[in-house]
Amino acid sequence: MRKIITPNMTACDSDRASIQAAVALAVEDGSRRIVIPRYNERTGEDRWVIDGYVRLPSDFEVVLDGCYMVMADDVVGGFFCSETLFTLDAQDLSKRLKNIKILGKHGAVLDGGKPTALNETTQLKLGVPVRMNHPISFMNVEGFAVENLEIRNQRYWGMRFEFCSHGVIRDIYFDIKRDRFNQDGINLRNGCNNILIENISGQTGDDMIALSAIDHDNPCVFGQEYSTIVKGHDWDIHDVTIRNVSGAAITHPLVALRNHNGAKMYNVTIENLEDTSQIRPVEIYDGWPRYALVTVGVKWYYREKAQPGDTYNIKVKGLHATHSLSPILLGSVVRDLEVKDVYAGGVARSVVTVIGDNWGDDCYGVKLDGATFENVRLEAGAPDACVFNFSFMAEDDYLDGLVLRNAEISGADTFALVNQKAKRVDVTVESSRLSCNTEIVRVSPPEMTRSERIAKFASRK
């Protein structure tokens, strides 16, 4: 039996170097596995201070056994990344890495520590891409697992996966106080497929889980090695299952699906989501409602917007929304959407909306081709509540084949608000009990500045 390799056996000048040396030793002896324990013999402390990424090769497993790892002050980087990240090999499909695992147990913690100056707004000035600040970052990997971790105070997104497939991300708890910009939890970017995400909880500052096929290749900004594209691989995100997600994504949804620039989003299943009150107080957003529990498509991203047929076969089941204005937000284009078993209460104003995070009227609306909402219960307590809120739509937007089945609606004065610009509206109600009739009210939204709309949004507590 091979011995268990730990960084206590390979002490170097820093904790990161000690762990990297342990990785090298495990590759050399063929075990391809290391264990990071709670106690750090080099420093005599129960913590490991990390000053840059530990790079993990193919067919490798890291076990975090009750350890507490924290990022060093004033450094750029994260805890673990795929071995070739930020090299040209990461963009080469023939050099794809395989079978990398990061497995926590006994309360393992990755703590981002203090904020740094690097963020989305400063990256160009500093000359360093903000994507170097993710705690865990994999690119061009087939077969991976990240399990059973608590992630605190991430400096940017908690996890980023690009062109990765056949992976599992499970049993992750996020604990942040939103003291830094854009603290998403888990991000699947272009080219990700055949991935299971389950048992995710806690609090994030932005989307808890985001599937975002929106990147574009612009290596001129930071250099070719930082390109986000794997040559010869499609940009689509597909065959992803997300289930058992609960918590607070401050001002944002628990799950967001976004695709643009010709990339497609399809075969996505989302099950059992519940929004909660804040896990850790964030005073500036105390009581601030999130605009949706799940978003499918948005219009406001850069470059080419999604086209009809780009987003399809999305299945959502088991939503419990009491801290969000709506369980579902639809934007851009959606085809073949199935939503079942939905409860909306608390601050909820609708079952479905197109009104998101206040970017402007031209950023709202949807081209909808076939959607079924079944077993829906709305308990609204506001005079402006409605079942469907499509009050902001563009002239080429439409609703084709929208079905509401087995619904019980109370407290909503209006069935559907639809912008008069929408060119087609086809809505059917079956086997439902509504507190209002099924009249579709054509509206022209009031003209408001963005700041006025944000103020109105914030007042809905």
C-alpha cells in the first residue's frame, strides 16, 4: 500500500509551494493523490496560507481533510486550478486534462481572506484579468469532481469551469457578506456539458449558480495565454442538471441561464430550489427582494444576442419562492420550456416576469416558443400582482404556446400584463382556479429613468 502523501512531508518556503511539491511527489510515486490535513507542521498552525494557484494534473485527487485554507493578503490567485490554466495548452483540445478531483471532508474551508484591488472595473488598469481571482478554476477538463466544501469570502466567483465536461459539483456551502464585486458561486462558462450540480446552499453576492455561454475570444487585452476559448470545441452549454439549491443570492437569482454570441443552451434540468432570507447580514440590501429565483435568458449582454432556437429544452421542477419578486424570469429567446410544481408567496408579485435587474426598457422581453407551467400556486399580497408580467416587450417579441395548467392563484388582480408592442400573444389556461379572470391586459409601461426604476424596485420590501 502506498503511503499517504501530505504537504507536511514536502515543506518548502510557503504553504502553496509545499502543497505543489506534494502534488509532484504523488505523481512521481504513482499514487496521484494527496491529503491536506488540518495541522500545518511547517507553521505550527491549523491553517494553510495560499499565495497562488496549486496546479493539478490529470488523474489526480486532492483530499481536504478538515483543513482551513486562506488566501494570503494582497496576492492575485486562487487555491486550485487545472494544470494548464493560463497557458496555450489550455486552449488545445488535444491536450485536454482528465479526471481531477477536489474532495473535502470534516468541514474543509476555502477562505478568500481580505479583498484585493483586482476586480472587473480595475483589471484593465492593473493589467491582470479578474478571472485569476477564482478560488477554483478548471479549463479544458473532461471528468472532474468538486465536493463537500465551504467557500467563504471569495474574491470573485467561487468556481469557474470553461470547456469542461462529465463532472460533479456537490455539497458546497457559500458564506459571503458581499463586500466585493460580483461574488457568484458556481459558474459554468462556454463549452460545458454533462455536469451535475447538487446540494448547494448558503449565501452569495451575485448568482449562486450561473450557466453563461457568453464569452468571446479577445486575447489582445491580456495576452494569448489568457484566451477563454478551446479551439475546435463548440461554445454551447448543454446536458446539465442542477438540483437541491437553497439560500440567498443577494439581489440575484439562485440559478441563471444566459447564452449569446451564437452559443446555444439546451437540455438543462433544474429541480428543487428555495430562496431564503440572508444567511449573513448585508445591511445595504437588508430586505431587498431578488428579482427572480431562476432566470432563463437575458437581453442585456454584449455582442450578438441569442436568436430563436438558441435556448431550448429547459425543464424546471420544484420552486419555492418567498424572497423573490417572481419564481421565473424569461428573457431573450426560449423554446420548449417546462415548469412544474411552483409556489410563489411572500414578496412575490407574479409567477413569470420579464423585468430583471433594471438595465433599461430595451433589455426586457422574450421570444417564447412553447412553454408549460403546471401545478402552480401563487399567493400574492400586492395590488400590482399578476400571474404573467410581460409588460416590457420589444416589437419583435412574442408569446407562442404559453400554457398554464393546474394553477391556484390568489391575491392577483390581473391575469397577464403584456406590452402592446408584442406582436403575438397565445396564452391558454387549463384546469385552474384564479382570483382574477383570464383577460390579457395590453399595457404601455410608464416611462421612468433607470434610477427611478431602481428606487421603485428597492421599495418593494
